[in-house]
Amino acid sequence: MIGSFKAEILKLRKRPATWVLLGVVLGLNQLFGYVFPYSSWLSGDQNFQTQGLDPQGLLAGVLPGELVPTSLGGFPVFVGALALILGALAAGSEYGWGTMQTALTQRPSRLAVHGGKLLALAASTLFIVLVTFALNATVAGVIATVESRPLDYPSLAEMAGGVGSGWLILGMWSGLGALLGFAFRGVALPVGLGVVWVLGVENLVTAVANSLLTSLRPLRDVLPGVNAGSLVWSLAPGGGSGGDAPPGVIDAVTGGRATLSLALYVAAFAAAGALLLRRRDVA
Amino acid sequence: MAMGEQLVETNDLTKTYGALTAVDRVSLSVWRGEVYGFLGPNGAGKTTTLRMLAGLVRPTGGSASVLGDQPGSPRTLARTGVLIEAPRFYPYLSGRDNLRVVARYAGVGDRRVEAALDTVDLAGRGGDRYAGYSLGMKQRLGVAAALLKDPELLILDEPTNGLDPAGMRDMRALLRDLGERGHTVLLSSHLLAEVQQLCDRVGVISGGRLLAESTVDDLLGQAGLLVRAEPVERARDTLERLVGAGNVAVADGSLRLRAGPEQAGRVSRALADADVVLTELRPLERTLEEVFLEMTDNGRTER
């Protein structure tokens, strides 16, 4: 499996799409996590994101103390969708280019090829989380310095918890993307269906369960995105001191249950992908 | 050639897709050190058979063994180089990086990459993106990937596809060299002259069925002689006395003898002694193409 992992890492590292996705993650994270709130605080203007919020709360959200919730705010939805695209690209492209045949005729077993791919996705999503935290920590530090505020970063344990949670969320979404890539043996359909699920279906079910049909809550509480949002909520209830919780960050289940559910999803997606790859012919 | 160890063996290997039988009870064997040609028209079942031998497709019936193990097992794959149908690589990577990816999967060092690129004459273009390669360059990169492990067995599906005449000549030389160095090669090709030059034995498949498997010489049949002479009747009587009545046939005003070229002198002398005017005497050989078309046309007719 080590050989497969090394091959997958080389492919992901040299693939322009990987870097484009990382750039989009970082860009959106900066935009919604720091640029909009801080510029709103500077100008005193209210925008869609900051309307009705305490200005001091806006500043607190971009300072080092709120690094974890600010960094993870976009993970349940838009960063999750981008991780799903990464997973779908990594698995589905192998069928589009016919390279699954190349991988499966070298040495590793099918399960080893699958395991190598998932490990490489796990490494890539960890890299995305770490780079996001590093950049955000730098930006928060710069803002704190400019605003003459103390550089009070979260403790190492809190940071590790935040990085671990982010990694679990992105691992789950990229695992779903890879599973869809294996299932549909391509990229377009998995990306389309996956993004519709993350951005549309989960939000609709959540909205209906929260207002119109509360009997749907048990269903809502097992959805992967809802569990991702609940995990982030558990790290900073109410969205932290920065104000309202970002879209998808929700108080639906406890942090412990959310962590367990996400871990189970990761295992289930990996097992289902392995089963598909193992049983099917590669033509 | 002397038969030794069987590297590939199939017994009633079958693959069906719904109602379609792509490969129908194929039993073939490839021996260590031989270059085996797998012939058949388009859609005959060649590629499906090779895919089953590479472990990409699971048979629905029968069995196959490659290098003494199950097709597609890590132990088998580690000793087998495969190029099936067309080379499949990552378009955004260079040729060299594509081989590095393959080397990592195969568990061989990067130093083999340069040697493989060199072998297929791509060392100078190894840094170019694969997407920009010509068809022939892609094919050569596919062969380089198959050679990366220095495999005991090579399974090559149409390895000269897309190559220009010089590239085909080089590929033939490479395959011949591999055969001489003791590698076992199982190759499918439409280019029958190429197969006739390269292969020790051939299997002919049509409609999913293996129609024949033998050495090229056996498949072509015994060499013969073509004789044109006047008068034909006297010539036939003379030659029947010389080589036996069952070994002479008349077709299109000429006589076809089942006799080797070394008999030409005796034939000429006997006809002269019988006052027969000899106008043409030459070896009569069927080409592999003639035999192949004859067999596969019969196969089609039977279906």
C-alpha cells in the first residue's frame, strides 16, 4: 500500500486541480472569515454577513482567540463541497482517463490501490486543514498587531482539536467524493450529485426538519453535513464570539455523537468504495 | 522449440456479458521464452482474453493461471508487464512523471525510469506533457511502462498501433530482442506479417473461440512447389511418379506439389527427361494472412 500511496501523492501533488481547490479554500476562508468581517469593523458598515452584530464581536472573530471557529466555519458546507470534489477527481478521473487499468496492472492488489488512494486523500485534506490554520493564524496575528490586541492564540489542545475536527470533516466529504467517483466511474456525475447533496439537499432537509416537519429531525441528525456542522458548533457554540454561526454550523447533535457519526461515515465510504473496486471488472 | 514451463495456461476460459459470449471456452498455453502471437479480427475476444489474464476482468467460466498463480494477484503482476488496448496515462503529467507513478505502484526505483525511456527512444521527450504526445509516442511510453519491472512475461495488445514504419521496425527489433533475452511475450496484433516474423507460436481466435493454436510453421502447412509446364498432363504423370500421386494437385493450369524447395532440382530434371517444357518453378508458400483469413472466414461462416 505504501507504493500506491506514494504514486497517489505524486499524482495529487502534480495535479493543477489540487492546487486550484486549495487556493479556492484559502481564498473563500479569508474572504468570509477575515476580509468581510474586518473591513466591516473598519468601516462601520453593515453587510449581509455582519448586519445586527456587535462591532466588538466582529473584531473578536478575526483575532487569534477565535482561530478555531473562524477557520472551521466554512468546513461543513463550502470547504466540504470542495473536499468532495477533490475526492471525486482523485477516484473518478482514473476511469475517465482509463488509468485505473494502469494502476491495477502493476503490483498492488485492488485493495492496496484503494487504500493508497484514501491515504493520499487523507494526507491531502490534512495538508489543506493545516495550511488553512497556518494562514488564518498569520492573518489573525497581523490584525491583532495592527489593532494593538494581545496575541492570545488558543491552547495547543484546542488547536489540535480544531485541526482534528476539520480533518475529520474534510476526510468524510472527500471519502464520499471518492466513493461516488468509484460508483459512477467518472467525474462529472459524482461532482454534480455531491455538490447538490452538500449545498442543496442537506440544507433543505435541515430547514424542513427545523420548521415545517419536526418529525424529520431524527433523519436530519444522521446526515453527514449536519454532523459536520454539529461538530463545529460543539467547538464554538453559537458561532463563537464572532457572532452568528456560519451556514451549516448547527446545534443538532452533541460533539461526541457528531465525531462518532463522521468516523462511521468515513469507514462506511471506505468500505463501500473498496467493495466496488474489488468486485467490478475494469474495462 | 523445446517446451518447458507453462507461464500462461487457460482452460475453457469464458466471459459472457449478458447474452453475449465474448470469450468462449478458450484453452491456450504460452511457454517460457516464447513469443506467442494472439490473432483475431476485431471483436474476436482477444482483448477480453488479455484483460482476464491481466486480472482486470473476471472470467465467468473456466480458469486461467499466469506464472503459476491467479491472474491479477500481486505476485503475478510483479512479474508481468502489461499494455492492453491503448496506453493509459495521466494527461497533465510528463512522460517521465507518468513512469515515476508507475514505478511507485510497481515498487521499482526511479532509476529504471530513465532506462525505460531510453529503451523506447523517449529520453529526449520525457519532460514533455503526455497530453502533447503523438499517438506513436504514447504507444512507446506504454511499452516503456510495461518494461519498467523487467518482467518475465509481457502481455502486449497491438504494441505497434500508431507507430510509423521506423517505429514499427524498432518495436519489432525490441520484441525480438526481448524474446532472445528469454522474456516471454504474449502479443496480439493485426499485422500478420509482423507476427509471422516475430512469433514462435500463434493462437487464432474468432467469435470468442480459439480456432487453432500451433507453431507458425505448422499453421502455414508444409512448404510446396508451384510448377507450370507443357503439356500439363504429361508433367502431372511425371511428377506423380516422382513424389507420389497424393502430393500433386492441378489448379489454374499449374501443378502444386507437396514437396520442399530442395526437391526443385529433381523436379526440373525429371520434367526435362520426360520432354516436358518447364516454364515456371518456384516455392509455393501460404502467408499467415492467407491462413488467417481462411480460418476466420470459415469461423464467420460457421456462425
